[in-house]
Amino acid sequence: MAKTVPEIHLDDMVRLRKPHPCGGYEWRIVRLGTDIGLVCTTCGRRVLLQRGKFNKRLKTIITRASTHGTDSGDAPAAGGKEG
Ligand SMILES: [Zn+2]
């Protein structure tokens, strides 16, 4: 067995070869199964792709949901002007 299918997880951010009509390249995994559920992070549109198609279209896995390190300190409070 020589399968080189990238391992993906829920909430992973991925990049596909072709952009969405809205111009967005980045997608978030929202469903894993026979079909892969993706949400366009640019416009919020949700699509389903068959695993085979998804694997062909997948270009890069941007972030993995569970491997997150060196996260220390709190973010500085951004001064938002309201009103
Ligand atoms: Zn989009």
C-alpha cells in the first residue's frame, strides 16, 4: 500500500489549487467522511467535495488543529474606535 494521502482533521485550514469564485484560497475543514466539508474562510460558503476530488485539489495544509505550540502571553488590546 503506497497511499500518500495527507492526513486532515477537523478545523484544519487548507489551501486548494483553484480559488473560490470569491477569490479565497483558504478553507476550513468542517466535516470528515465520505465527503469532505469545507468552508471558504473568505466568504463563508460551505461546499462538499468527494475525498478523491479533495485530495486532487488540495495544495497545502496551512495549519493543523492540534499542533499548536509556543503560545504564551496575551494579545495586546487593540484600540478600536467605536462611535
Ligand atoms: Zn469563497
